[in-house]
Amino acid sequence: MIDTHSHIYDSAFDEDRVDALQRAWDSGVEMLLLPDIDSESREVMFAVAQENPQRCVAMVGLHPTSVNDNPRWQEELDAVERLLQTPPMRLCGVGEIGLDLYWSQDFYRQQREVLHAQLELALQYDMAVAIHTRSAYKEMVDAVATYRGRGLRGVFHAYASDVDMAHKLLRCGDFVFGVGGVVTFKNGGVAEVVRELPAELLLLETDSPYLTPVPFRGKRNESSYVKYVCDKVAELHGASPEKIDEITTATARRIFNL
């Protein structure tokens, strides 16, 4: 399995990061993809990737909530561009980028500018994007629709809209949908969407340390728990976990050029 979205570098793992990584390997996770947030946590992210070069692959990007109320967002964006121009190590994508209007709509203009700049960088460097969308799916489909036919590819991380929206997004590029712990929630609403989408359009993820799956909901999430996501997707598709693992791993390798 590949956990395509893990913040294992988050401070929540400062006391047991090595053990958490070992639990992931022991549970059958072969690789973690590490989405970036901003310059505050990037150094630790890079260190984790350097210490585990065969199993942890970093991205670079500026998260939309790191744009909010941040007078230095242009400097942060410039730093992302420099890292893509001269990568310090193997990078697999531009992310975590996107739109997040949940906390505030006051910074939509800035978020949109940063999103488009990073989508252009992804095309320039032929890299996948990991897209965060919260309370902004209409705005997101409007944004990515402008790239139709240009070869944009990537994943809508923690997808939380409906099947109709998924098809609108699919018309805009080579996109797949990240499925995490919410799929195991009784009333999460994600299971119905996952059931209707082909397994080839799904990626497994944890978003560690967030969005912990049942039976550990309420506790810190970690990458070893991606197997519970895999098991639930298998159940919804009437397939074996091994088959879902095979399909989603192949998709992750294709999208992120692993």
C-alpha cells in the first residue's frame, strides 16, 4: 500500500516518529507521500524524506490556509518555485495546494492567485498536484476547468463532495480522488461516493495525524491505519483488500510518477 497523504513530519509525531514509521512498514505500507504545508514545517518534512529515501517522498507547495492573513504569502510562493527549480531531493508533486473557505472567505482572491500559480508550476515541471478543497468545490471546479486539455494531473485529497462533482472535475484533467478515514465513518457520506467511483480513480491516504479511521476514531491517526481504509474500500467494491491495494498502488505510481 501507498499512503498518498501523510503528515508524519507533524509535531504530533515528535515523540515516536521512528516507531510510527516502523508500524507503517510492518502493516504493509511500502511508501508514504509527504504533502507540504509551508516553510514552518518544511525542514522537518525534508529531514524525514532524507532519512527514509526509498520510502518517504516529499512534495512542495503552499497550503491555502497558510495564505490566510499572511502578509508574506508571496515570499512563501516564491520559495516553492525555487524548490521546484532546484529540488533538494526527489520530489513527487506540487502540494498541498488548493482552496479552503471553511474558516474565512476573506482571502479567496489571494488563495485563488496562489492556486493558479502552483498549477502552472506543476504543468511547467510535469508534476502531479495534491489539491485540498474545503467549502470551495464550486470555486475549485471553476479554477481547474481553465486547465482542460493542458495535461494537468493529480489527486483531490480527502474528497468530500458528490459523484456529480467528481465527474465535473474529471472533465478538467487526469484526476483521481483521495480516500481516507472518513470512508469508515457511519454517516460520513464518503462511502456512497467511493462505492460509485471506479477503484482506478481512488487513492488510499490517511492525512495523518488527522481524520483517523474507525476503530481508532478520536485518537491520533498514523500511516499504519491506511489498511483500514483499504479494507473499507474493498468492502464497498466487493473486492479483496489485496485487489484494491494492487489497483490503488498502480494508480499512485502513475499519477505521481513513482
